[in-house]
Amino acid sequence: MENQEFLIYRLLHASQEIVYSWLEENKPKKDESIFSSGSEELERALLSRNDPLVKLGLALYAHKEETGINLYRNSDVFLKKAVLSGTTIRPSLGYSWIESKGILTELIDSKNSELLGALLSNPFINDSILVNLYERKSYFEKLDDEFWFTLLIHTLKNSRLSTPYDKKWRDGWTEYSYSKVFFSGWELFEKLPANDRSAAFLARLGERLVPDKPPKMLVSSAIKRWEKESADESIDEFFDNFSLCRTALACLYNDYSNEFKTLKESKDIALRKSYYRRFKPLQKEEVRQLFKKDKSVFLDEAIHNDNLFKKSEIRQELEQCCWDDKDPDNRLYYVNSITYRIDHLKRKYPEWFSDNEDEDIVNPDDDPLEMLKIKILNVDQKITQIAEDLRKKNSTTHFFMWAIVGFLVVFFLVR
């Protein structure tokens, strides 16, 4: 590691571009404590340069809240936005300087939508600010409807909404606290008025939020709120925001729940779409059956369902469905889409495309009963194949054939 004194000297005499790049490369991580870095002296020295690009780098990537406060209090609107978009607003002991120094209150009182937009789209923001906004509490309790809705829209750009909890660290309370952002976001589907404006916002929100069901939410009732009473057949159900809201809400059903399984036969295409995004077929025939039922609507969802790419026969059936889609313009949209997806997944999960296609790719989060069904089905297929091979080879006795088959059943089931 470079000596701190030499580092300060080097960066004080480096070009603005080099300093900016260094700050970007050494920015704090989301979960890094504000007390973990000894960068006070360095950041004070770089502030003294008073170079615009260096100040921008500090606004976006500094470690110390004192640097953020200094820049925010002594800069123009452009740098203020950079600070509110940057890393110094990370909370410490439950609060960030945005709250303790009264900045958040000032911005809300002045209805400064531009600066609040920068803050609310920042993934480093204190979770409690997002939760309080969604629940319309604390700082946001007295906002009028219009301004509150404007602030809700700003959060759509925040990647925190789509960042799931890291399950490598098992801690029930920490995970629950982390998920409160998701809970409060999904609860907006129960709170906002069921109109076109709310539906347009919630459709976008539902695409971004991690599907984590609030403990007290009754999903079926929430879905019913977003059933449009209009019988206008001219409405394109695929693009209708009410439909998109129902599709998003249906993703809150657990993959192995009875509620999820019934989505397959729902009369509501919005709910069937949610099924197509996550189902795990045991045989390729199910893929063909669902394609025949909903054609391009099925393909739009299935192409993004990783479960359909783990085994070659399922993957190949989905590819064939893409070729079989009736494309009036002959642009081969789904063929090109699945080709791109396969190329992407080959790099991400090369084991799915290995030569050993007979091996099941088992996700540790998969339901054990479903996995047992898959294993039994595969064992049955292997037994049938072995029996057929032995018959063709005129095995001397049936006894040895069934002894081998019995051994294979035990072997594969205990694996």
C-alpha cells in the first residue's frame, strides 16, 4: 500500500483527470463504515486545490461526511446535486448528515424537486428515508398529494429497490430491516388510488422492486384492486398499466405455492405472464403447450426465465417455439432474442451448456419436493432407456436386467 504522505503529494501534483479517476477507483463500498477510512487529510488536501474536476470527484466519491458538507454548503447547484448523488451521504449510527444537518428538511420545505431527485435516486441513501417516503411519515407526513407523488417517481431510478439482501450473511433481524424498503414499496399497491396515473407509476415500480411480500399483505386482494372494470376490447391488455400491476403483484406468490401454480390456468393473461416468468417445466411438452396457448405473450416472458435454459431439451424446445412464432414482418425478433440470451447465459452459467447434459442443475433454493419429482422422472427415463438397450442386446436373463435396474434406482435417488 502506498504511503499516505506520498499519496497526498502525488495527487496534489497530478492532473485533475488522474485525481478524478483515482477517486472513482477508490470510492467507498455501500456497506463500508464511514469510520473505516483514514482519508480526512487526503480529502482536505484535495479540496484545497479548488479544481472543478477534483471537486466533482470528491462530491461523488469521497469517504468523509465533512467533505460532503463542505462541498454542499459552498458550491453551486451542479455540485450540490453531485454531493446528493454521491457517497458521503451514507448513514452513520442510523442517520446521515443530510438529516442531522437539516438538509433534507430544507429541501422538502423549499420543494426543491431537482435536488431531492438526486438524493432519492442515490443507492447510498439511508433506508429509513425511502421507507418514510413510501409510508408518508416523518419528514414526508405533511406533503401535499402532488409533491409526494413527484418524490415517489424520483425513487424509480434508485438501484436499491432492485438489490436483494445478501443471503450469505444470515441474520433474521438484519434481513427484515433491509427488506422494509421492499415491503413499503409493495404496500403502495394497496394505498395509492386505483387510477391510470397511479397504475403507470406502480407498473414501473413493480418492475424494479425485489419481489418480497409484506408480512400482512393479502396479494389476491391487491391484485383485485387493479382489475379494470372497463370492457373496452380496444385496450391492448399487454401494455395496459393495470395489467402490468397485476403481473407484478403476482410475482409475490412463492414459486411453489398453490397460488402460484393456479396462475397457469388463470383467465387473466396478466397472471399467466407471471407464471411464465418463473415456472420450471419437468418436460419439454409443457413449453410447447404454453406456447400454443399464448404465442408471443408466452415468449416475451419465457425468454427471460432462466429455468428454461438449464437443460438442453427444454432450451431447444423454447428455441423451436421462437422459430415457430408467426412474425408478419419476418424480422425474427424472438429468434434473435433467444440467441442473445443463450450467448449471455453461456458466459454466466457455462455449466448449463456443458457436455454432461444428463446432470440436473439444482438450485439450492429449489423446493425439495419438486427436486425429488425431477429426480424420479429422470430416473424413470434412464431405467426405460437401459431396459430397452438390454432388450436389444438380448440379455441372457431378465434377472440380471432387473437387478441392474434396481441398483440404478437406489443409486440415483440417494444422490
